[in-house]
Amino acid sequence: NRPRSGDRQAAAFRESLNRHRYLNSLFPSENSTAVYGINQFSYLFPEEFKAIYLRSKPSRFPRYPAEVQTSLSNVS
Amino acid sequence: LPLRFDWRDRHVVTQVRNQQACGGCWAFSVVGAVESVCAIKGEPLEDLSVQQVIDCSYNNYGCSGGSTLNALNWLNKTQVKLVRDSEYPFKAQSGLCHYFSDSHSGFSIKGFSAYDFSDQEDQMAKALLTFGPLVVVVDAVSWQDYLGGVIQHHCSSGEANHAVLITGFDRTGSTPYWIVRNSWGSSWGVDGYAHVKMGGNICGIADSVSAVFV
């Protein structure tokens, strides 16, 4: 939670702008595809963003079994 | 399967919330599912306490992180009743657990299911119709810059790191997509929601899917 210097924020913002250009450049003709740009997180470096907002721990889930599918498909 | 379905159309999904700088997405998604499934069962739609899950689910780490599976296991094993948010409001930091008497009103769960639906997103859509909004964990690294549209590239099914709630799907256009409620406030994405392509397990959206029973 340390206060972040203006320089650091400016550097993160510049990096975000570059990242947006790259992400938006790859599939420009694909309609409905996602658009990336400036938002409330643009002043954060990716590692800072991840450290604050992406804190869900992964777990191993069992594969959805075939027999359950039949019961689901029978549900009216 | 209908071409389009969204539990919001049935007024059983609460408003988008904002976790602020608290790493409690896992709690927001689980509580969001309980709110909706209770409303689907006929209870009034209302915000339930995310702070209660953050403070009290001892098998998680509060605002430092947690897992949807651990939160669901905790709710199921303890039969803790989730109280209204107004009684135990969100404060964006971990705190001491507040306990309530058994007579205090609230909502507990009867159980939950948790499956990997990768390569079976049609079955996942059926589960959404059958059980209500689904709790999922995705790789949301590229969501930092998301403004809108359908996420279909730059989003691997690598390491799941963010928990969200699927409220519906839309297959009417050229690219079918899941309708995903996030907890980063309504100014992020599409009014607080993200659209993630259906099929192909984009962002790992089908790897860790839970449904709640009440």
C-alpha cells in the first residue's frame, strides 16, 4: 500500500498504452472482438494489478462426468 | 439450449459490486451465486455479506486471497447463514469474524457442485439454466485493459487467478459468448461485466465451475 511515485505511475501508464496498441492490433478486422484501452487499472503495472486483484487460488476440479449429463438433459 | 439467456432478465442478479483493493473476488463470486439462487427460489433479491465470508471462512486468507472451493466447503460444512450486507457491510479489508445467533435470519446453502467443464461448454450452459449463475475461476491477466467486446484472444487457460460469476450467455451473434459478472465496479468493462467467447475454454472459464444449492 506504499504511495506510488508519479514517475512510477507515468511509466506504468505508458506501458499500458503500448500494451493496448499491441492487443488491439492483432485482430482489427474481427467484429465483436474485445477492445482494450485506458481504464481504472491503467496506472498499474501488470504485476501490481495481479498482486491486488487476481487473488483467487486455483483448485483442481473433477472432470464433469458423462452420466451426470443425461440427468441434466432430462431436467425439464 | 436457447440462443440467449441471462438470469439478470429474471431480476435474480444483484448489482455489480467493487472489491476495491481487497483480493476477495473469491468471496464476491460465491456470495453472488448464493444471492441469485436464493432469489430463484423465491427469496427477496438482496446483497448478502461478502465481509462475513472474507472474515469467517477460516480456510481462506481474507483480502489476501482465497479459493471458491474452500469458501463453498466452509459454507457447506459449517452451515453458516449469510446475513444481509447491511448487517455486516464490506470494508475492503480483512477483519475479525462477527458471529450471529442461530435465530438470526440469514441464508445457508444445502450443497454445491464443482466440476471441470472444459470441452463441455454446452453441458455448462445447461448447468447454468438448471442451477442458476455459475461461480468460475479464470485467468484474468488480460482483463486489466478490457473495455468491451468479446474476449477471444490473449486469454489463455493458464493459471486461474480470478473468481467471477457467469449470469448468462448469448449465441445470437457470430461469436457466442458467456456473460460474466465481475467485482471491479460498474465502470469496468461492459457495465461491470465481461463477454467471454463460448467454446475453446477461453481464459480457462470452464476449468473450475461451481453451482450452489439452497
